[in-house]
Amino acid sequence: MAYDNIGHIQDELRLIQADLLDPVSLREAIQKVQPDEVYNLAAQSHPAESFKQPIHTAEITALGAHRVLDAVWMWFPKQSFIKPALPRCSGGLRNSAK
């Protein structure tokens, strides 16, 4: 399967399917791959949907990241886990306290 957003590096990646709502599938994927590093880039990327489905958004964005981290630590407790955060993920909120 080709992905436009990673097409330029897709040959350098090993993509494994798992479900952020299913801890068992995450543990199986992590055990199968035995990664040196794990990058969790999953998040609700459509702001309107995040307001329409706040529970689902929390499941994917927060609890999903926790489930990935738990799966990594279960099999490889010393591996790197990276969850990048971008300002646009929070709607570009600014600190109003001065």
C-alpha cells in the first residue's frame, strides 16, 4: 500500500498495522517488530471531528499513546519512545498569562 504523505521515505520504513484502541494488537506488533525506536504520530487531526467526538479523540490521542508506550515498555523497557507534539495539535493555543 502506498501512502502519499510518506511516499518519499516509505521504502526505508517497515509499516505494521495495529489498532490504538486494542492493546493486544499493539503488544503483538511491538513484539513482532522489535524496534530500536517507536514514533507515535497518531492523533485526531481534524479539529471539527475532535469536538464532535471528544471521547474518541481522547482514546486515540491520549490513551492510544499510553497503550503504545505500555506495549513498548512491556517488551523493550529501555527503548526510545517519541511522541512529538505540535502547536497545531492544540489549536495553536497561546499562554495568555503574562
